[in-house]
Amino acid sequence: MQRNTNRIRTSHVGRLPPPKGWEDIPAQLANAAITDRERIASDVVPAVAETVRRQAEIGIDCVGDGEFWTARTLGHYTAHFTGLEARPVAPGEPPTTRHSTRERDEFPDFYAACDNAGTLFLVPGEKPTPPVTERVVARGPIRSKGPAAIERQIDTFKAAIERAGAPVEEAFIPVLAPGWLDHFIFNEYYKTEEEFLFALAEAIAVEYRAVVDAGFVLQIDDPGLPDWWDMLKPEPGVEEYRKFARLRIDAVNHALAGIPEDKVRYHLCWGSWHGPHTHDLPLEHIIDLILMVKAQTYSFEAANVRHEHEWRVWEAARLPDGKMLMPGVVSHATNLVEHPQLVADRILRFAKIVGRESVVAGTDCGLGGRVHPDLVWAKLRTLVDGARLASQSLWA
């Protein structure tokens, strides 16, 4: 990513709301139900172009395509990988690891109400999500089907940037980490967890390289690094969990082999659902593991009320030379739109720790689907306004 020279640059984590009238299209893209080039050119490129244009007009420096191509379904995974199929969820068996957590055990009525409503976000106007009744499982060797699926997204993004007619200096595409995929893909083929994770890494590496080769910043999405903690029963010891997490870091780095670090940013969060998050693993227990990832920039939650205090952890952790931080300075977890001065204050904390050249102002997580679309764009505007205030202070 580009470093700051005379101001704080801005970006976000990926997911944005689709344009009006286009609400059902992302699911079709993610499940490879829309692959026809003419349909993509006529219907998809203009919508992504509108998303790019709005970001550029607001002043986002490193823009995304809205992350309309990702889902947690068999249709999505089988468009990318071999060896997968679905089977009915057995009685008492969770359909994903996210459906069985110690936090759900502590707050059963809260999560039951969310499940009944078909949402973990409670966004006005959202459509309820039907219950998950199938598990995606590995029944054979997991291998990439080649870059065709990611190249559709890449080619669409390039065409959308050109169509938007707005200056775009830098753009990124998010791709999932192996340790996030295994929240939703269960191993019923490989002899060991390590074999399974590294098979996922080998398969997803094809897409990592395609994104970088196309000239985009590659964002590795890895909420699984910290949030697996709450999904393991009984609760493990911290050192035991660190071994568990280290295997997933090794898998990410295996997938990144040969890719220049300055083309990569690594995003982690504790899950974007609007729950209590009382069982989130403290950042201090994994910060050294995060810094092992072969990425230039690290994106993390620093604005929501469960994690804002953890800016202090970065004071004790030495950021290696050449690395950058992209702290979240606006949150997906509240309808309140942050004041620009608060955003600036958050930026200034990190600039004091790692230097003004090494801080990109970002979001805690994707905003699309987590707050109402009107609020998504308001939060991005306040992100830019706060970065402008911080810049005035840092380059006065």
C-alpha cells in the first residue's frame, strides 16, 4: 500500500451496500449464478462503478469493489474449489463453527432471539436469513479450479473503475484466509487438521496471486485468527490456543509464498455480528502472531467499545520496519456516526506510536450489511473528515 507523505490516507475493509435495486445480485455473483460476460457488462459493471464513484467522491484513497462476490455457501465454494459437497446437518450438530460458541452458551436468550429473527445485525429493512440446514464438507482433495472465478471479479472491477470516471490511485480486493474458510468447510477427508488447512492454503493461493498480478492490493480476510478462541470447547489455555492459531498463520504464509509484502494487507477482527463479544480473545495474546504474517499492512478493530482500549497493546509491540497499521477508526457495531474529531483522535493515537507515515485510517470491519446503507456512507464521510483533521495536526 502507498505510504503517507503529506496526509493520512484512508481505506475500508471491503463490504459495502449494493446500489438500490441491486440488492439480490451479490448473492447471485457469489454463488456463480451470474457468469455471462454480457450480463456482467450490462448489469454488474455499472453497479460496481457506482460503488467506486461514491467512494472516490467521498475521498477514500484505497477503494474496493464492495465485496459483492463472497458468500458462505456451497455454490460459492464449489465455484472455486474441488472436493466439496453438502450434507444435511445431523441432529445436535452446528452447521458452522459460529453456531456453537461459549458466548452463545452464556447468552442463550439473546442468540435465540437473533436466530428467530434471522439476523445477527438487526439492520432496519434487512431480509431475514433462513436457517442453515446443510454443512459444506470436504469429501475429496481440495484444489483450485483455476483463477476463472476471481478473474471475473478482477475484470469487472477494472471495467468499473474505468467506467466510474473518478480518479482512483489505489484499489484492493479481499480474499478469505484458510483459517476463515474452515469455519464453514468441515474436513471429512484429510487425516490431519494441518493437511486440511494447507490444502485450503494451496487452493486459495491461486486467487491471491491473481489479485496481485492484476495490480490490486490483496487483503487477506482472517477473522478466524482470534474468533476461533470462543468456538473451542472446553476453553483452551492461551498457550494451547496460540499453537492452534500459529498453524493458521503458517497456512496463510504458505499461500502468500512469492508475493511481495507491499502488495498485501492482513485484516483480522473478532467477528462482525452485533453481539456482546464478552468472549473475545484479548489482542495481547496474539499480536506477535499477527506480525508474523507476510504482509505490509495490518488492519484490525480499534473503534468498537470492546476493543478500543487495545491501542495500548501496540505501544508494547514493536512494529517491524517497513510495516504499516490500518486501525479501524469507525465502527460497524453502532448506528451512531462517529464525530470527525473522535476519528482524528483515534488516528493520532496510532500516529504517535508508529509514525504518521505508517497509519492508514480504516474501518473495524466491512460496513455493508452491518449498518443501514445510509449510515455506511455517512461513516465513510466522517472517516475522511477525521483523517483530514488528523492530517492538519500531523503536518501543521
